[in-house]
Amino acid sequence: MISIQRLIKGAAAVFALAVFSTAVLAQDTAPKTGADRVEKKERVERRARTEGMRAMRGFHGRHGGGGMIRGLHRLDLTDAQKSQIETLVQTHKTTNKPVMEEMHSLMTKRREGTFTDADKARVEELRSGMKASGDQLRATILGLLTPEQTQKLEQMKLERQERMELRKERMLERREKMEQRLREKKEAKPADQ
């Protein structure tokens, strides 16, 4: 015979399944409205603008990686300036591609544990060459800017430094608060025992 507990558990399971399936079926399956379509289109356009701006950040890919010169996209560059900068950056990329590939192979050797002192010296040589090449590119790009654009770029740099300092202060404050809470928690723990 089936026990009453087993019968109740079975009924509860059936009830839970019915409630869950009703909730799933009750989800909004209405067709998209015009406002939803417009919102999606705006998101797509925003993403496209972001991708376009990333191309102006330098040769470090998606995240900018420090970029060649931050904020070029906010300087109201002329089409001529944009094309010149794009050409310079592409030339820089193609020129430095073999260097980057060699650097990549050396870093692979480092991870594998086959890195020698000669490899270490080569890495330093490559890094200094890449830095010099990047500095030259940066100077060339700055030479293309008007005095107003250069001034605006310097202002943006100062504002970014101020934001970074503020962020650093906030982070230190949060860390101090967290450490204080941990100390208080440790001090309160022995008293409870």
C-alpha cells in the first residue's frame, strides 16, 4: 500500500510542476512593439559607434591598453586627420607585426620554462624598440593636431588624472573600512565564545 506521506509528496510534486509550468507559459510572448524595435536599433548603433571609437584608441585592440593617445575620438578631428591617423596606425601595426610575433614566441618560451638570458636580453631590446616606435607615432599624431585640439587633449589628460586620483582615494577608503570591519569582527568573536 502507498503510505500517506508518499501520497502527499507526490501530490506536492505534481502541484509544484503545475505552478512552474503555468509560470513559464504565462511569460510575456507578445510581439515586439515599435518602441522595442527602436530601442534595439539604438543599442546596435551605440555598439557600432563604440567599435568605431575603439579603432581610434591605438593599436592595443579592444580595451585600448593605454592607447596611443586617449580621447582622439573626442577632439572633433577632421576627416583628413582621421584618415592620416588611421594610415599611420595601420603602418605602425604592419611594421611592428614581426616584432610582436617574436615577442609572443619569447613569452611562450618563458611560460614553458625554456627562457634563457639571451632571450631576456632580446625581450628588453624589443621592448625598447617598440617604445621608441610608439613614441615616434605619438609625436607624429600630435603634430597633426591643431593647437586647439592639443589644448583640449591636455585638458582631458588632466581631468583623467584627477578622476584616477579620486578613484584611488575612494579605493583606499573602502579598503580601510573593510579592514576596520574585519578587526571589529575579530575582536567581537572571542567575546561571544
